[in-house]
Amino acid sequence: MTRGEVEAQAGPVQVRGTVLTVRRVDAYCAMTLVAPAVAARFKPGQFIAVAVGGPDTSMLLTRAFSIHDVRPDHGGTVEFVFEARGSGTQWLAERRARDVLNLTGPLGRAFPLPRDPANCLLVGGGYGSAPLFSLAFRLRERGCQVDFLLGAASGDRVFGALTARRTGRSATITTEDGSLGTRGVVTDMLDQVIHDGRTDVIYACGPMPMLRQLTVLARRYDIPVQVAVEEAMACGVGVCMTCVLPVVGSDGITRMSRSCVDGPVYRGEAVRWDDVGTIPFDAFGAPGWEPRSRRAVLVHTGRPAALEGRSVVGRGRAGGVTGPGGVIEAVSANGAAGADGAAGVSAATGARGAGDEGGLAAGARRGGDRPAARPAGRQRRGG
Amino acid sequence: MTGLRLARRGDSVVAVDLRTRLGHVELPNPIMTASGCAGAGRELAQFMDVSKVGAIVTKSVMVSPRAGRPTPRMAETPSGMLNSIGLQGPGIDSLLQRDLPWLLSRGARAVVSIAGGTVAEYADLAARLSDAAGVTAIEINISCPNVEHRGQMFACDPDAAAAVTEAVRSRARHDMPVFAKLSPDVTDIVAIAKACVSAGADGLSMINTMLGMVIDTDTMRPHLAGLTGGLSGPAIRPVAVRCIWQVREALPGVPIIGMGGVRTGRDALELVLAGASMVSVGTTIFQDPSACTRILRELEEELTERGVDRLVDVIGLAHQAHALTGRTLSPNARVRRS
């Protein structure tokens, strides 16, 4: 079988999914759809794009939601978690069993899994924890130890606290109002949790400020961190170019990376958190980028810059890219569908996805979190 | 016989001839992707056969790589969306080395959309595309609203539009159709259309997005980082129909690629009746990545229902005074439909 055929089988599908259940889970909604083809292809960290509003709707854009879980019943079901906060998610919350939705998935790059058993810390903010439970299952299958660190504004916004306590080696909960677990935010507890669990690798999904802070702290401990980011998306499949953020590739070049196909899972330190929402001056194709790089590329390879991300130039931020040595080696990119080595950025970084109403991840998490530090963090679409 | 598709009506099998002409190039059917909504076809190939649509119109390519505008780049609006991408892309080299060969290998027809900041850049792009295999036509994007200065939008000025068109026409291979893509944000689109055609355009594409803006009432600031963005989707379809109608009325012999809010086969037919020989599908792809093949199927059904057996018979038909009594239309078919 050629690689192309393998990819075709592993790639996303566009299907009509039948609603099995819609239920309230504290502050959130969880919807289960019968979608066998999506369930069969799913890897933890991937997301789906769901059309909302029916055939003649005025809401044109799909909503992106991380997949919470897949199950074999009814041929294969897919569950996702969202917060009904805009007209799109409100419409979804009003669906009933046997309604049919158009969806595409599974989309994006999954969380890469460690090659060997490791101590894994899974950090979730708000309903950003939704994709972490299927990840935990896969990790335990591989003999990994799983610790959870979940946080939100209040107890009813910590998604999956009970499951975390039941299935994790440990589960630490933080809430900003102190209604559940420790009062504070997840990063307050990071030091203790890492120390107690002898953490080898961190996986995280939640609001962008949390992911950013987590990356900073993890670097201090020299622990690799895989984050599932949230950016507003229109298509989810890689054609609309709205969900971009600056990410440093393995070649040291910063590109405006599509978080739907190159993400949503990235290596934490590959994301230029300070520059999210901007075009960094040294990003591939930024004004002023080209002349310098072209010169550099000509020296090195004799061909025009950057075309396929293979040229080794622009080492500016390479230090940050290579990342901590030890454990990162253990984190293979086997989870990512198209881990074809050549795609340096993606294979190493993995990907994430979720978008809309913050996608599931963002929006939900956002909901419970403190007011957005930057406007970009708010729900971007009508919801 | 890719252009002849079989449709069943009653008990008899009727062939609807969907072939159409892009300049002097014949296409098997009129449905195309709209530039910027399909990348170079690769992503959509996961969901549909890219060789089945009339052509894949690639995302506007520039001479050099371009990072585009900051985020947020997108806002959903009633029956539409604003985008403010700013022509992010890896540049012409990547298109020539990766995308065109791939499209060719999949049997797809490629219409390459080009964009530039100066007339010389457009001319360079046209020259480089002339040597490339697999280019069916060139679409000159002179109307992207997401540029730093509105003055850069060539489609706002007849002389500037003509200058770009002339430069591209002179550098493009003589047998390669060149279409100029126009903006609806002008006082007199017919004047721009005439200027482009006089300068050598083989046809016209219309419409590009309309300049729009959304203000976030929570932050009390513009929602898009680029402040303004291009409005697309069904919200602008009546504007597209009007533009196509006006230009068809003034320049009946000039082929038109129509686009603007096409979501169904019925919408595509509406643009054809206004005068479009081809119809591009854009924003709807974001909701339905296989929209092009669906709309193609629906268009065929719409034609069959109306007793039309050749697409070319209804191009611009709405301009005829007594369209319903025309040769190709069966009034009975309409009655039966209702």
C-alpha cells in the first residue's frame, strides 16, 4: 500500500451524524452522535467541525469541537462537549435524539504518544479537559501513569473532575472561587503536581493564557509540553486560513501555521505565545522577511527560500525549537496521522484543533475563566 | 464524454449537456471553486473528486511568500462572513513546484488566480505561469479588499484595471484565457469591465468580496485585527446577480465567471441566467467541503426539471424579454414543479 492510500484511509470524512443524546453536564452540554466513520479514524486530540442551523441557516460557518470520546455502540459514536453561549451552540443544545447533523472529522493532528511508559500530566482548563480522557486511556494502554490537573472558574465548570479522580493516579482540581479543590489556577499547583508525580511529559488543553503559562513553567522544569490550542476557525479543513498562529518549525523558521491542519496540538515551545494575534516581523512571508532569508537560502541551498520548509535557514529562534533533549525523544509522533518525517514542524509538534465558539475547547474554557486578557481570547464567532 | 451527464426524467434518460466555455477553452461543466476558498484543491480532495468540477481556481498567488494579516481574521455575519486573510501564501514557486503538478496528476483543470502590489508583479506572475504545465486560465485578482491601502485596489479605477490586464495579457501565453476579477465596491462596474475587456481580458470574474466591518460590542473595538474585511456568502448574492446582469447587458459577448453567495444548484442557475458562463463556489465550501460536486448535481437537476438540455441555452436567458416562451423552456415543466 502506498503512503497516499494510507493517508486517504486515515484522513477525515464528511458524514451525516444522527444525534443519540444531548445531556447537560454541569455548566456544559455533551452531545453524542452516531458517526462510525469518524469514530473509526479518531485519535485523541482531534476535533470535528459541525454545521449548525439547518439547511437554510444564516450561520454559515461550522463549529469546531474537540472529540471527547468515541465508543463502539451503534457502530461507532462520537461525543463532544460544548457550552451553549452563542446562537450556534444554543441551536446545537436544542437538538434531540434522531436529529441529523452534518459534520466533518476527525480533523487535525492528534496528541503524540510516548514510545515508552512515562509519567504523564494532563492539564485541562474549563471544558478544555474534554479531549484529555480519551488521551489518558491511550496512555494507560501503553503503560503510562496519568495524573490530572484540572481547573476552572468554579466547580461546575471543571469538566470531568469525577472521571479524573476515578481513572487518574492522582487528580488535582483548582477553582478560582474555591468551590471545588484548591482555590487558585492550575499553574499554582503545577510545581507540587510535577514534583509528586515525577512528571515526564505534560499534555494540556485549555485557554490560551493557561497554555502559555504552562509552557513557560514546563520549560523551567525541562519537561516537554504538548498543547492543544484554540483559534477561531471557519472551515476546519485547512482552506480558509483564518486559524493561524505563529509557530516555529524544526528549521527555525516561524510560519503562520494553520491550527486546524498543522495543529491543534503543538509542542508548547514551538508556539510563539507572545506573538499570537500578530504577524512577527521575522515570520515567513512577513513584510521585510523575504530579502534576508532569500540571501541566506541562496547561500545554503541555492534555491529560493522556504518553499517546503526544508531549507535550513533563519536560525534565529532555533534554540527555542530544539527543545529539551531527553524526554522529548520518547515522545514519538506516532499519534499524528501524517507523521511523515519530512514535515518537520508538524511531526514534532503534533497538532490540535478546536475552534469555534472557541471551538469547544476555547469557548468552553473561556466561559469559566477570568475575563480574556486579550480580545482575541473571547469567543470569536457568533456562537 | 465528461461533459455529458445522464439524468433521469420520467422513464426516459435525458442527457444534460453542461459543457461551457472559458474563453476558447471548453470545460466539462460550469462549477468551479472560488479563489481563496479551496487552497489549491489538495485539502478538498479528501472530500470530493477535484477532476469532477469544471476547474479548481487556486488561492491568489503572489511573487513572494506572504504571511497575511494578524488574527482575528474572520467574523461570522448574518448569511455571510468577513475575512481579512491578507493573501497569506507561500508564493509562486510553491504553486509551480507542488500544487500545479499535483492538480495535473489528479486530472483537475487549474485556473490560477494571481495578485500583486504593482503592475510589474502581475506581469511577472503571468510570464512564469505561461511556461507552466497544467494552467487552464489566469484570473487576475485586482479586487482583494484586504490590502494596506485602498488605492492599491486596481479594480477601483478603470485605468489601473486596464493597465494590469494589459500587462498580464501581453506576458501570458497567447492561447491562455485571462479573466479579470472585479470588485462590486465601485460606482460603475460596467466602466471597469469595459476597461478590462478593451485591455485584452478574455473574460470577467465577478464579484469579489465587499468591504465590510464588524465591531465587537463587548470590547467596543473592531472585531478583525485588520479592522475591515471582505464580506462573502449568500448575503451578497443579490449584488453578484446585479453586477453580472449589468455587465452582461453592456458586454453580451464577454464570458463571465459568476460568484457570490452560491450555496445551491438553484443559486448557480440564478447567476447563469444573469449571464455567467461559469459559476464559482466559495464561502459555502467552509461549511460543506464537498459543496462543488453537490451544487453541480443540483444544477443538473434544476436544468432537467425545467426541460433544459444544454447549459449554454440558459446563459444570460433572463435578459430575453420573453424568457419563459423560449425554445428551451417548457412551461409545463415549471407547473409540474410547483
